[in-house]
Amino acid sequence: MNTRSVFDENLKQLKENLLDMAEQAEKAIKASLEALIAQDLDKAQSIILRDKLINEQEEKIIDHATMLIATEAPVATDLRKIIVALRVSSEIERIGDLAVNIAKSTLHIGNEKHIKEIIEIPQMMDMALEMMRDAITSFYTEDAGLARKCAEKDDQVDETYGRLIKELMGYIPENPAATNQITQLAFVCRYIERVADHTTNIAENVIFLVTGKRYDLNA
Amino acid sequence: MEVFTEKKNVKGIQSDGESKKDASKKSIVYDTKDLNLWYGEDQALKNINLSVYENEVTAIIGPSGCGKSTYIKTLNRMVEMVPIVRISGEILYREKNILNKSYKVEDLRTRVGMVFQKPNPFPKSIYENIAYGPKIHGIRSKKVLDEIVEESLKGAAIWDEVKDRLNENAYGLSGGQQQRLCIARCLAIEPDVILMDEPTSALDPISTSKIESLIQELKKNYSIIIVTHNMQQAARISDKTAFFLNGEVIEYENTNKIFSNPSDKRTEDYITGRFG
């Protein structure tokens, strides 16, 4: 007989809430890029406003985790599950903030015509989002192998980021009037690269959750 | 005071700095080797191998009937009081096998004190409870006995509460005070090791905290082995933890490791409350 079924149910609920939060953050990130490409300023504005909901989800997870620590005196894997839930919620919240940053860049560019069709930025975003989905799946299924694989993709994102920044900076001398737009697009690339970094942190936490050992995947 | 000086010679007390060294550099107080124990036909301990280190708190945890109390009672040979007991293997205390028939149990119990689950003061005054042991060991001087009583009660963090009523009956003390009195009684004979068999399970949380703080203080000068059902207590106060199950040691490790990332699934299941 499982003597801690209520506690187990609570741990499961904590995980489900994190999954919901991650879905919201992923939607926000996707929407932020759609708004950028379509120059949809209303959509960008709504992403900024809706970030409050992701922050509230994080607070709910923190409160729930705090209560579980206070009332259940967790140890070993149980404790790691709660600590990791707290850390992962913080990483997801930061990813939500990056969606806000991308939306703000969209507002800064406004209706100014793009100097070039935006093609590679969405491709880079796809890589980061694939990483994020893998990281969250690895968290949900407690799969350290998947977490490691997901983090390996971070190098590809970093490489793309370096290339795109160089390319964007190269446009400035020919298009000095579009400096603001180019700078904002460079910022967007930076934000996507940060999404991948936070995702790598989630993957590291999953490895800690499963093995009890700390792992630096960015090293 | 002579008895206290003697203790330093016997134990070679380490300084604070030294006591923080790795366990590998600490002396082994008890070294249990291939210990098996039977009550009649029932085997209660199976092939126990375990080293207890000086100036550490070693916690023994495990579900009821796992052999933890039996084990602690072999360490001062109290288990021999059960007539149907058979034992094989060795328990080296300070490198001498206490299971040897030639080993005098009286000598052992002078070096190894014990505190039980239920406080068991003598039906005597507080003073007499403490002075009883030293008197048996031949100390007659009132001045020396007074000193022992004061030092022991101070050592057990109860002096301030009882110094004005040393001649009152110990039964008038609260449960928590009685337990600290029993610890003081234990200290009065200058032991090397203190065995504690669930010393706080009959106490309220405040008294439990006091005993736990006391244990942390006492380990500077004594080696302590504690059986506890309270997992958080083991996690809070011990340096090493042994998990017993069905008479076997499943895992014996640094307490931090046991409670953060145990190696054995059975340890994990027990400490997280999945069984037991």
C-alpha cells in the first residue's frame, strides 16, 4: 500500500501545473514571433499583457511547493522533485519574459517596412522551441537521456545566433536609416538564444532530478 | 577532577578542527564484523558489517522489527539478557572483541552508557540519581561527588533547571527533564560512547529539540549511536545513517547522502514514507 498517496497526488498536480505554465510560455513565444513577422502590434500588445498570467502561474507553483516542503518534510527524490519544480518554474517564467521582450521589439519596429524578409529568425525559433518541448517532455517523463539530447541542440542555436548577428550588422552600413529595426531584430535573435539557454537549464534540472547529480550542460 | 582527566587520556579527545576531518581519519569506536544474531530459530541480525566513528552521531533507522534495537543492544551486550540469544561474528570496541567471553561486561558498560525510549530515573533525589554510578565506582568524597553532579547536569543541559532542587525526587521532573537527567546520569560515569534507543519518542517537540541540541553538543566529547523512528531527527542530528531492513544493513552512508540521494531503492522507499 502506498502510504503517501495524497502527497503523490500533490506532486503530480505540481507537475501538471508546470506543464500548463510551459504551454502558456510556448504559446507566448510563438505568438511573439508571429506578431513580429506580421507586424501585428495589437497581438504584440496582448502578449505583454498576458505575461501576467504566466507570472501568476509561477507564484501558484511556488506557493504549492512551499506548502509541500512545510507539511510533508520531503527527502531524497521527493525533495528533488519539489526543488526542481521551483527552479523549472523560474526558467519558464523567464522564457515568458523573453516573449514580452520580443513583443516590445515588434512595437519598437512598428509599421516600418522590413528591410528583408524574415526567414532565418523563425528557423532559429523552431530550434529553440523544439528544445523547449523536449526539455519539458523530459521533465514530465523524468527522462535524463532526452534532457541531454535536448541540451546538445543548444550549440546549433548558438551557432545560428552568431551567424545571424553578423549578417544583421552587415546590413547597417547599407541601410543606416533602418538601424533601429536591425538592432531590434538582433535583440530578437538574442532573446531566442536566451530561450534556448533557459531550456538548457531546464534540461540540467531534469538530470539532477533523475540522478541526484548536478550537471552543467553549457560547459 | 580525576575522572574527567582520565577520560581525556582514554579517549584522546580531538580538537574541534580535528573532529571535522574526514571519517577515514577518525578513529573507529565500534567495528562490527559479520555479526549474526538469532532469537531461538529466528535470525534477527544478518551478516552486519558496520564501523562507528569517534565523535560522530550515527543514526540507525528502519521499520519496526528490522533489528535496529537488537543491534544497539549487542553493543553493550544487553542483548545477552535474553536467554535464547545466539550470536556469531565480532564486535570490536576500541579494537577488542566484546563478544569474547573473557571481556568483562562491567568494564564495557562503564565505557558505554545507554539512554532508553522511556526516561527511567531511579526513585531517588536528582542528586542521588547522578551520584549513584560514581559511588558504585568507589567515589566517596562529597566534594568530588558534588562536582560530578554539577558537571554532569551541566553537560546534559539541565543544571539551570534543577540546581535549586537537587534533593527533590526525580519523579517530580517533566518527561523531557527526566530524559536529560538520565543523560546526565550516563555522563557521570564518564562513558566513551552513548547509546540512545529512541530517546525522544516519548517527548514533546520542545523537549525533543532540547535533547537534539544536547546530542549535537555531546558529540564533541562522545560518540553517539542513536536508534530513531523519526527520520527528520536522523537527518538533522546524525553524521552517518544506517538503514536496517529485515535484520540486514541495506545502506550505511553519510547522512547527507542518505537523505538526498540514497543508493538503494529500498532506502529511498523507506525514507520517503513509501513503506514501513
